[in-house]
Amino acid sequence: MPPSLKLPDPVTDLSATRTGNQVALTWTMPRKSTDKLLLKGNIAVRICRKEGAATCEPVANTLSLAPGADGAFTETLPAALASGPPRPLSYLVDLPNHSGRTAGDSNPATVLAGEAPAPVANLSGTVTREGIALSWARGPAASPHSASSAIRLHRKLLRPQPARPNSQPALLAPQPEPVEQTLLVDLGAQPGLAADRALDNNIRPGETYEYRAQRVARIPANGQTLELAGELSAPIRVEAADIFPPAVPTGLAAVATVGENGAPPTIDLSWQPVTDSDLAGYALYRREGDNPGGTWERISPPQPLVPPAFRDDHVLPGHSYGYAVSAIGQNGHESARSVEAEETVPTP
């Protein structure tokens, strides 16, 4: 048998991402040679790039990485490639042996050369009942070469939840919130869509988030649509303080019942449930209906009512009563009172 050439297997998962004028490459180093033997010692890595059908030109000094390691490389595009119209730019990686021979190039990873979209300016965030409202300064019109344009928002949770104890059942533990998420605002998805704001309604009250934004142009190239992303904006920090009460209850109804066989009369009240996730319960108020300017008095217990119903058994025949209900959040904030419902207790 001839001696092994010790040719590392070619890289098959090379990927490239451009942000502004920075291009980042990632890949996985092989563990075996083309002879299916485990590689020992560091492996040389050569990186090149080419525009169109041109020759692939080296872009860095030869790297040296261990078998199975995660490879990474970042370069700043030269001025000639960071200007002009969008055009495909491909990167390749090969792994030479000690004699300079390789088993072939990696898969090509393609980004777009050309002028990147303008950075996002004046990014800001405000906490609202519906979520975090984000806004930014409107930028220039989309490039005539792009099929569409968008704003990509990068969100980072600054205080991740601690790991679940091993003793806690997985089915009972709350699902942890992802540390990093992205939100894409397609500026051409709907006619009349505002190009300077978005709403992140997938937040958890009490958490603190960091946001960064970048413009993204989608460019048709080589039968596919590639993205050309601008620089990331400066980060902003938004604390989703839980300061808002639940929604005001609706549909309050009151029905009086005449007591029979010596039983006292009652008024049964019910309303539509409030669906806010932070709802703790309800508070019910009553005033004398014969006195429209009368003072409201809370008749429900100090602890919030859990079901959307209540029976008032402290009423008198022939008297009228007005009722209103409010919702109480787990943070203790109370909503405004509902529309009043009036009822008169019949005289037996």
C-alpha cells in the first residue's frame, strides 16, 4: 500500500455573512483524511474569494486549526468591493497537506459585493401596553437594484432565566425565553406601511432587552435572492416595566332574584373574562341606584375575585343598585371600572 497523502477531507459547510463592510466566514474543520484516518495536529487553512468567474484570490495568511474545530474568519472588504452596484462575491476554503496538495475546494459561500445600505439612525424604544414600540429615522429610498428592502431588528435578553434545577419536572417548568431573537420588518409588504416603526409584542414584563437594527436589501443574483445588510446600529436598552393594568372588563350584567321560602333576595352579576396574561382577578363595586351621585363602595373581598361572577346577597326589596367591575393585575395595578349595570330588586 502506498503511504497516505494525509489529505484532509474538504470543508462542506462553509457559510458567509456580510454586515456593513465586514464579511464573516464560519465552517467546521474535518476530523479525518480522505483515507478515513483520524487527522493529528493542526491543519493549514487557505481562504480565497472571487468575483464572478475571476480567479480566486487569497484574502488572508494561512490559518492553522485543530481537527474538528470551529473555523472562523472576518475581513473588511476593500474599497473596490464595498462600492458600486451589488454583485456576487464567493469565498472558498481549502486545506493543503504538508506538500501543498488538497482534496479540493470547499463549497462556495456567496455574499454580495457593492455599496451596503445606509446605517439605521435614531433607534429608540418605548414600553406600551401592547409591547415595546420601536422607531428609527427614515432612510433613503431602496436601491433600484433591490427586489425589496427591510429593517432587521436584533433583540437580546439581558437577564436570561437561570437554568432549571434537575429536580424540577420539565413539564412543570416555564419555557425559558430565547436569549437572542430577530424581527424582520418588510418595508414593502403592505401598501402604506410605515417605514420607521415596529412593535415587538413578544416580550415578558419585567425583563430588560437590548435592540440593534440594520437595513437589509434583497438583491436578485444568479437565479436567487441574496441579502445585502448594512451596519448594525448602536444598541439601545429597554426595560419592559410592568406598569400597565389589565384591560377594563366588559359585558357586566346584573340579574335580581326574589327570595323564596324565607330566603333573602340576591343580585347575581357576571361579565366577560379578561384575557390578559398577568390578570390576578377582579374587584366589584356598588352604589345605591336611587342616588346617581352616590359613593362607590367595594363589596368584593380584599383578595381579587378569580371567577368573572359574584352574588350580592346584601340587597333590599324595592331598592335599586348600580354595579361596576375592574380588573387587577399581578403587579397590583387596577384598571378603570367597567360600564355601570343597574338592577332593581323586586318586592315579593
